[in-house]
Amino acid sequence: MVVRWIAALAAFVIVILIGVVTVGNFATGVDSGNFFDTEGANSFALIGAIALVVAFVVYAGVEYAQTGGFNSIAAQFDTRTIVLMPIAVAINIILGATVANALKLPIYLDSIGTILVGALAGPVAGALTGFLTNVLWTYVVPPPFQNGPAAAFGIVAVVIGVVAGLAGRAGWLRPRPNRPIGELAVGGLVALAIVIGLGVYAYARFYTVGFEFFNPESTDPLFVVIGWLIGALFVAFVVGFLGLLFIRRDLTVAYVTVLGVVTGLIAALVSAPISANVFGGVTGGGTDFLVAAFRQGGADLQTATFQQGLLSDPVDKLVTFFVVYLVLAAMARRTKARFPQGVRLLETDGAESADGSDWRGASA
């Protein structure tokens, strides 16, 4: 398995480098009536798509050489997964468009569906969901939900889907309730420290004048309605976090917190160069304010986009992963178990062996 991912990553990087050097076109300038270079964005989106296809072919080729088939890939796309994927894509686009167009928040919320599919079905299914989201968001979805820069960030969405799939396979999203006080105290303190620290820092950097949830420049009533839904998600995040930590004593709160932050850091490292070199740090979302603020503080464009990503992405992925965990916790055991890797998301009553496998013997 590890060899497949290494081979796929190597192929992806090689194709990206060759494409950027030979056929990339990123110097046409900002379009009139637009805020970014459409030709450059389309060029990078195409290079990324080709690189992802090549990486997938290499992954599949290595699997076939190792096993004589494509069972690990095919197993992720059962009927339930195929039905869930378009729903997940719609969730990504609707919530992501609302945050970008109508809310004054330094986050994205455009990967809830990607992470849900990845956790339930696997990394390839999660990656495909993320990629389809961004491509459709740019080239198919009509205004006001359309997002021109999204396709160029398809690579980032793929990475998030892969991480979610691997995390689900490893059992990181499996409930661990009623853990011993000592074990819970360590994990709970780490989770609380990360959540409070990120929340305070994000608030201090973004809302220097005062808190505004809705963007005053947006008056679309549809976005207002969905915006209140997103507000409810944040309430669910806070209530669910505290309830799982202090009432159910669920140690997975710590797992999800660390997972969200680590995924956010990875996403920031991948997305920052795209934001800086393809879009000049301006992508049309609430995070543009942070890039401008860091530049006013003396940072160059590359540094400012990295600083913005390292602030926004961990906060965003922490909230996103936790919302997905609440969705998974609300699902019936039988429903989860019917998905390709749903058995790895089931509560095991603490019956884990030293190597991380559960009481059914399945590797977590």
C-alpha cells in the first residue's frame, strides 16, 4: 500500500513540474471585470488534472503488479458510495459558496462532503469527490454559486480526501467513549488547548475592529438562509465538542482535533503556492482580508499567503472534521457498517489491542 502512494506521489510531482515549466501560462494578467487571471487558473487546473490522472494510473498499475487486480480501488465504489458522492459534492459547493460570498469568515467549509465520503468509503473515493467538487464548481455550477478559482485548487481537495480516507481507515474517527479519567484528561487538555488557542488567535487576527458574521456587501436572501444554517453548524460544533468531551468522555475528540489541525497544515502547504503564484493571493473569499493584512504588516506575497493558510486552514479543517464526526456519530451502526470502510468507524467499547486493531480483528 505504501509503495503505491509513494509511486503515485512521485508521478504527480513530476507531471506538475513538467507542466508548469513547459505549458503553464501564468502571465496573462488579471482579466477585465474579474479579480484573477482566468487563463492562468485554467492552465494550472488542466495541469493538475492531468497530473492527478497520471498519479491514479500509476497507483492502479502498482496495485495490479502487486495483486493482479484493482480490488482496493473497486471496493471503495459500491452503490452507497456512488449515491453519496453527488450529495457530498452539493454540500461542498453550497456551504463553500455561502462562506465565500455571503459570510465574513476566515474559513472555507467546502470539504465536509469530501471528508465524509473519504471516511466512509476510502481515500480514492474521497479524493475523487473533492476533485469533482472543484471542477464542477468552476465549470458547471451557475452563478451565484460558481467559483472561478476552485478548479485550480482541485489538488488541495484531493489531498484532503486522501487524508480523510486514510484517517477513517486507521480508525481515527471511531468513537472511544467512557475512557479512564487519566487518559481522557491528557487528550481533553490537548484538544481544548488547540481549539481555544486557534479560536482566540483567528478571532484576534481577523476581527480587529469587530465581529461580523454576514458580509455586509451580500444581500442575496438565499445566502442569508444558508448562512444561518452555517451558524447552526458552529453551534453544533461547540455543543458537540463539549458534550463528547465532558459527558460521553469520548477520547476521539482529541483524535479529531489533532487530525483537523494536521490536515489544515498540509492543505495550507499545498494551497499557498497556488494562491500566491496563480491568483496573486486574491481568491475572492474572506481569507483575502488576511493576506492583505499580512502584506500590510510587511510580508511579501509568498509569505503572506502561507501565513493566511497556516491560520485559516487548521481552523477550517478542525471545524469540518468535527462536523463530519458528529454526522458519523449520529448515523446508525448498521448504516455505517454497510459502507466500504464503515466498520472502522464503529465504536468498539475500548476493546482495542496494542497494535490498534479492534475486537473484530480488523486493522484500525
